[in-house]
Amino acid sequence: MRLVEFYSEKKVCSYIDSKQSIFRYFHIQNVTPSFYYGLLERGWRRFGNYFFTPMCEGCTDCISIRTLIDDFTFSRNHKRLLKKAQNIDIYIQKPTITQAHIELYNRYHRVMRDKKGWEYTPTTPESYMDMFVEGHQDFGYEILYFIDSQLVGVGLVDALFDSITAVYFYYDHTFAHHSLGTLNILKQIQIGKENGLKYFYPGYWIKDHYCMGYKERFTPFEVLKNIPDVFEAPIWEMYMYNG
């Protein structure tokens, strides 16, 4: 395992315009599952061979959370959505790259640029490989969603010991009425239940945020209360709603 540490340049936060963000990165070749799991427990995320965590000055709005899979109960709406998805063909496999992946990814981000002001640069096969295919080792998978043989959603996930973690998800907004984003989360929790996993890590949560607040709907969940370094113990506590 080879590790190189670096920091991103300070820039305007992607989620809160009035703040600036900076990230700490590890570039790790051939990461071991146990080392990655330790990073995950301490609030790190993965894209390809890059692992990162926010280190923003004076801001801790991005909170690492993890849903308790065994205690999660599918609501009536969840069950209805899963039943409705029976006409969607779903495949789980190791991460791949096809022209359909590239076109769907770029189409999704063009919509998000127009809808939510996201920065948009068309991805290339090389860039996609670097971010979503490289570094998957034995733990990385993709969940493919097809409707009438058309690729409409791609969910990248990692499965580590007792946990499943969402890496990224993109989809065709033409099929937004299928609630593909929610479906993708429910499928990961369902997979976790079927395999006896303990935690689902949905990524960073920003309370009441228009883009990042939805993750609080998948309860119960714990929050990471400290910002531990690599060899410091993480402190997780159950999130308690204040009414």
C-alpha cells in the first residue's frame, strides 16, 4: 500500500456559497480493506484511489452519518416504491465503463448545472475511470438500473466488513418519476439487511440543506461527533431529533 497526502486549494464551498472549503486527501494505491474501513469510520470518503475528508476552517456543517441497517424500517411509501420498481432491471457487478455510462453521467450533470447551479465539465473515459472504476479492489461495486433495456441509473457502492457505503449515484432525469435516488438508497439498505450488515454510510449530511438534507430521512442514524485523525478513535452517537 502506497499513500501520498495532499490538500486541495481553498475555494468557494459547493454547498454553502458564503463559505470556503478545503479537503485533506490521501492518494492510496492498493488500499487494504481494513485501512479503508478505518478511514470510513473517521469520516473519509472515496473516489477512485482518492480518499478525502473536509478540513474547512471554522465550519463543521458537513457531518458524517451512518444509518443503523438492522433498526431501519421500510415505510409504506418505501415498500410501494420498491414494488413499483419491479419493472426496473437491476444488476450488481464490479464497476465498468461504457459509452452509456459516459453519456448518462454527462446528461445528469448538465441537468444539475441548470437545476442547481453545479459546475459542469463533461467527463472523459479517462476521467471516469480515474474516479469510479480505479481503486475498487474487492469491495467496490456498481448497481445498474435499466428500464426497457436503457441504462437510467448507476449507483457506485463499497461493501466493507459490516458496512455498505454510497460512493456516488447519477441517473436520467427523464425517469425522475421513479424516484431513482431514493430507490438507490433503499436498495443499498435492502442489500445490507440481506447480508447482515450493520451500517449504511450515505455520505456527508448538512441539516436542512436543499441538496444534502435528504439523508436524514433514513433513520435511525448515528453522527460522527469528533474530527479524528487517522489513529484517533472516532466517536459516534445516536442522532436525537429536537422535535
